[in-house]
Amino acid sequence: MAPSTTFTAISLQGIPAQLEAGSTKIKLFFEPKEDSDEAYERDYAEHYLNIDFASRVVEFHEKDPEYRDAMLRALSGVEQP
């Protein structure tokens, strides 16, 4: 695993700063570090993170399977050859 991974996020439901207030749904965007069309197409990914604090449930969902490889690289810290 990478020591850390940074995402841009938008709340679709709930207030992320107040997880105990109810179910929170967040859309995550991973954007490539490299600024080129090829890197963007290869490394860009979108996923969903759902947090239900009361039920102690965290769900991580793919938006689309085509983003799977990019997300695995982002979370593992493995660079594209």
C-alpha cells in the first residue's frame, strides 16, 4: 500500500465532518500527478465511499470497472511503467 493517497472528494449526501450525524456518501476523484493527456487517461479514477457511522459500515465502490487499474495503482503506490 502507498503510505498515503490524495483524492479530491465531493459529498453527495451527509456531512463528512459530522459522520455521527448520519449516513455519508462521498464521490472520490483520483487525478494523475503527471500533466499529460496520456497520464490523465491512464491514471484518472472515480469511486464512491459510503460511511454509515451508526452501523459501523464503510463501503468502497467502483463507479466503473474501467477505473480499477488506475485506482489499484493509486492505492498501491505502483507507478505505471
